[in-house]
Amino acid sequence: MSIAMAKKPFGRIMSISGIEIMITIDEDIYKNKLEQKITIGSDVIKLYVGTVGDIFLIGDPELKDIVHYAIFEEVKLVTDINDENKNKAIIVAKVIGYQDKTNKELCFRRGVGHYPRFDSECYLLSPEEKSKLFHIDSDNGTVIGTVSGINNETISIDTNKFLNKHSVILGSTGSGKSCTVASIMQKVLMQHLYSHIIFFDLHNEYSSAFIGEDVGYKVNTITDMNFRLPYWLLNFDEFIYIFLGDNGENQNSDGIRILKDAILELKRKEHELIEAETGRIERININSPLKYSIYDLVQKLEHINESTIWVSDNSEAIDQKTGKYIKPQGNRNIKRVVDGDTKDDKVNKLEGYYGKCTQIIQRIQSIINDRRYKFLFDDKFDKSTKLYSYLEELLCIKKDGEEQKQMSILDLSTIPSEIMPTIIGVISRICFEYKVWDRKVDKVPLYLIFEESQNYIPKEKSNLTKFSINSISKIAKEGRKYGISQLIISQRPSDLCDSIISQCSNFFILRVTNPNDQNFIKNVMPDHLASLTNMIPFFENGECLVAGECVRIPSKVVIDEPKPRPNSNDVNFSKVWREELKEYSVSEAVNNWWEIENE
């Protein structure tokens, strides 16, 4: 193996402690202000020793069976023990990888299978040589930007390792996080025309980045006006939380039991209606995704809520003419016909049933009548087999005669905040369960993108976030074997659920200024990247530390600008407030608030 610097090392290892090494810099290079010149062809190139975060090589590639790669962490002056009046330069570095001599080209291998030896020579790498290390072949690679500090040196990610492993993008507000997400996903879509991506967009921020005449991909933008989630896709626990609130299950055990039985009975009736079309379902349970009418449910609960019995034989006290329960009359006798004979009897409330559903009925009716929840009640999904088309649209599965879509962007900006985490949890669960039951795991791999994730996968689980944490945690732990992975995006890393982030293999870290967030990042990143993580608070907009399985070498990267950009630009107060307000109507904003469409 031959490299440009093989004839001139910049220093030698003087100390080894695990992956940390100390290097004595060559005296001539120290005197030359840590500058070293190399000749490549007819060109003379200046290289600099000790640039924090830069990569270099350990071991003479012409002589050693193994060479190592390390990154600079610190350069410091120390007093020469042989001459107190003389200083020398020392470098502290961390070993991050190696390669064996059998590979004649530069080829970085992650990890430290073997440690470098004492007094090993250290060599700088030219830009061309670094390019070989950063490069990933075009079939698997996607260029995401340029290496910070190296002119025109592009860096690629291994797209497959980015997509089939869980990833995380972290950065403070204003660091360029939204543009980073948009830029990377635009490039992924350009290379993968038959992708299946679901993007949870909490503030309607990203649609503008993926639509337009000039873009070379197709996305399914599900706006707040056409977002739908049929209520009958909720499992029972999710139904209880959305319709009955935080403590619905604990407040009325009899009512919950009645509700569960009523829903299950309606689902069994639905199965009878569709059995000829779908085939027989052997086991139907409360969580089977079968359609039932919410109005039939309310009617059934109202009927059960009035349950009464005859005192004489405990049989149902039902009026034979109306089919309704006879209301209790206290100690007053009521005429009753039994086997053709009329006799006096009394009517009592049926314990455990009468009046037990009153609050449940009121809560369900209030949700039905609340316009904010209209996305749950769309007549379009009037039978269970409509689940086919619902999933085809959501998962971007092309139907005959329709245009192929690559990504569904779900605008959740108008979802009530008190159930938004639950809705994200429901859709995530549906995606996961679909993949579990999909026998052809490798046919439709799914990729879920969670923006502003600190709002629904926080460190501490609560009733508000229990469903989203459970669903996303399950994907984090088990998703890969079913072909479903995820991208977590957040501006508050320290508020995130640790167990979910610990499952991520790829990290994109933009500027983070909060001390708690910085400490969180240092805890989840490998120790040998300390020099780079210490620089994170000082990153410019769009600068990003990229590390993990999707890149060969951890690097500080300037992410390419997205085209077009997401709708995340800050408002220019100073500019706007210097101009007279024109063509603006308060009524238009209020009408939007009321959801009135203007002609």
C-alpha cells in the first residue's frame, strides 16, 4: 500500500493508553508552525498537523502488516526533559480504526482490533487520500455535503445503512436542523423512486421542501384538512384514552366492561358481513382492526344503560311494543303479561349495568361533536375492507393506474395537543403491526420520520405519551427484523427517551447550546469523538457532526442546502416592521380558525 506521506512522518507515538495515544511532533515540523509540505505530481500541497478532528495514519504502510487511523484531539507544548529552556509539541489523539496490509487501497475499518505499537510513525493524509476514505460507491452512497475544513471534499453516507438502521438528527432551534432533514431526504428520494416513507410533520413545515415542478420525486402530502385516522383502527386502550380521557379506565370499571363487550359484539357482526369477501377470521378480539359504527355503539350503550329486571324472576323488563327497557317505578306495581296471564310485578335496576354508561356515552358524543376530532369520523371508511386502501395510501403502495408516491407527509398541525402523541403512537403501531403480519418482509420496507420527537417520546413516560413511547420503542427494539426503521429528530436531546436513542446507529449532530443537551450527546457518542463533540456548541448553521454506521469516518460536515427549502425560516421582524401593512385581513385568519372556506 502506498500513500503520499509514506516518506515523511510528522511524529512518533510516545505513549499508549487504550485508544488514547500521545505523539511527539517532529522538531522540523514544530519549527515550521506545524506545517508540512508534500509533492503530488507537479503540485506542492500544504498540510497542517494537529487540526482537531482531522484524521491521520499510524504505522508505515510499506512495512507494517497493520496500519491504524486516529483523529487529533489536542496539541500542546511541554518542556523538553533534556533541556528546560526548550519546548516541544505533543499531540493527544484517539485511535478510531485500522486496516490490514492485504488491502492495497486506503480502506477504513471501524474499531480497534489491534493497538498501534510504541514509537510507531504517524503520517498526514492528503485531500485525495481522505477522499478515498470518505467515498462510498455510487450504488450505495449518497453525497450529503462537504467535509468541513477541506476544500471541495464531498462526503457520502451509505444509504442502505442509513435507512435500515435507526438514526437521529439533533440540533438547537436555528442550527439548520430542518434544512438538514430536508436535504438528506431529498437526496434519498431522488435515488429511490419506489420508497415507502412516512413523515410526521407537527407544524406543517416540510411539505414545501418536497413539492414543486422541478423536483424529481413524488410525495403524498396529507394536509390537516384531509388527514384521516378511522376510530375503529384504535385498539381498546387507545380508544379509552382518546374518548374517555386520562383516567377513563380507572373511573368506571363496570362501564368499561360494558363498553368492551359492546365493541366486540359489533366487530363480530361486521365480520359476518364481510366474511364472504375476506374469508373467515378464526379469532376476533377487542383489538382486531374491524370496522364498527360509533353511532351503533352509542345506541347500544344507551340501551344497556337503561337495563332493568322484573323482581319476581330477574328476567329483562322489556316493553314488548317498543323493545325498550321499562323504567323502574320504585315500589309501585306494574302490570305484566306472563304466559298469557296478567299479574302485578315490580321493576328494579339491573346492578352493574343500569346507569353505568352515562358518562361514557356523554364523552363519546362530545368527541363526535367536537370538530377538532373530525379526522376520526370519515364516512369514506364505512367497512373493514377499506383498510386496504387506507394502508395503500399511507404506506405509498401503488395501485394499478395510480401514480407512484414515495413518501407520505402527515400534517398534524391541527391535531388537539392532548391527543397528538397518542395519534402518532397509533399510526406507528399500525405500521409496526402491519409489518409483523406482512409475510413478505423485504417487499415493502418502511421508514418513519419523527419530527419534534421530544414532544411524544420524552424521557419520562406519562399518560399523554405512553402510547407513542410504547410504539416507537417497539420499533426501535424490534423493527429491523420486520423491515421498519426510523429517524428521530429533536431540538432537545436531553428530554428524549434514553432507551429509544440507545437503539440508534447513526448520529447527525448540529449546533447544540444547552448544557444538558450537550452532556446528553457526549453520553451517547463514543469516547473517541470527544474532540468533535466539544466543538458542537460552536458549529455554524448547517454544520453537522456525522457519525455511525452510515459513514466510514466520523466527520464534521457542511450539509448541502435543500432545494426547495422547508418552511422553517425565521420571520424578519426588522424588515417587516419597516413596511406598511398591505393586503392583510384579520377575518381571513379568523375564518381559517373557524375552518370556513372562503370563496
